[in-house]
Amino acid sequence: MTAIALRTSNSSRPVLDLLLPAFEKESGHTVELILDTAKNSLARIEAGERGDAAVLLGTSIDKLAARGILTATSAQPFARSIIGIAVLKGAPKPDISTVDAFKRTLLNAQSIAHTVHGPSGAYFPGLMERLGIAAQIRPKEVTRPGGYIGVVVTAGEAEMAFQQMVELMAVPGLDVIGPIPPELQFNFDSKAALFAESRNQVAARELLVFFARTENAPVFRDAGLEQLSP
């Protein structure tokens, strides 16, 4: 039995929580999740923290592989995540089906929650500028550094939440309205890779092979993600 240290961001946790028990049962290995926001996860690794494997944004994996921290030959696609909107369960569901409808919904909202350091939260300010409504939306923003922003809505501190669908779906008490319009959507593609300094390369490689199994595609969908094939 080997203990595998897996560094990842909050957006991957829902699917990993579904996948890892099956892997541990089948392989006999255990997996320790080391979680943080996407930005902080990258920063911690760049500062010297290590593990056996990582599941992060593809751009972060590529950056770390270019520096030799992760092995470039081990890198493989993991999942695609998209952005959505959620409200409190039972609350009216506003229309976000078109760009104009989405824009009206934001302008009519009392408050909108998003993260600061998460990828979707970092995308939000630029999107508001693109829509030409940044000045009107800024006073309505309720922000947190990272984590599942939907908890701000369930706590009654915001009317709606803007985040990756996978993270919204992980919060009990929310109604996920759906993805934002395709014209405004941003795909967050993640990858998995091995740490060059890992002493558990064989077991960690088994984990990556398990992630890539096509029969796991429904598990990814249940978590709000699309599995990406190597």
C-alpha cells in the first residue's frame, strides 16, 4: 500500500471525492488530497511544496512542467469545467439563456457573489467590462478569496453566485440555473501530471491511468465536468 499525495484545487474536489474511493478500493493505495485555490496551489508548488501528482489548470501544469517540477511526459488532460449561475433553492430562476437576458439578470440582481483568486472569479471583472456594465455591477459584488462561493448565497449574503458549475453543484441548498451563454463562456481545462521528485511514481502513475478510464465519464458528468481523454 502506498500513500499518494495529490495536490489539486477546489474545483476538482467534487469529482475526486467520487473517483478516489473506487481507486483506493481497487488499488489498495490511499490518496491524500492537498487542497487550495487554483492560484494558491500553483504558488505553493512554485514556492517549493511538492507531492506525488497534481490536478490543476492546464496552463499551470504546463508552466510547472516547463520548469521541471512536473514531468512533461506524464501530463494528460483531466477535465473541462464551465461557468454557471446559481440561486438559493426555491428562489425564482432568472433568465440567463442569451447574452441580453444574462446582462438584464445581472443588472436586476441585488447582489452577485464570486471569488477573487479562483479562475472564474478572476474572469468575472473582465466579463463585466466586456458587457459594458462593470460600473453598475461593482457595488453589487460580494467576494471571497476562494472556496465554494455558493455558501455565500445559502447563508443569505448574496442573491446569486457566479462560479464554475462543478463548484456550484457541490453546495447543498442551491439551484444551479445553468451555464452562462456560450458567447460568454470560458472553458477551464485541467490536466494531471506527476511530480518529478515523487518517490511514489509507480502508484501515482496508476492513479493517472485510473483517471483516464473512459468508464469514468459518467462520474465526471455527475460532478458537473466533462472528462477529457488523453
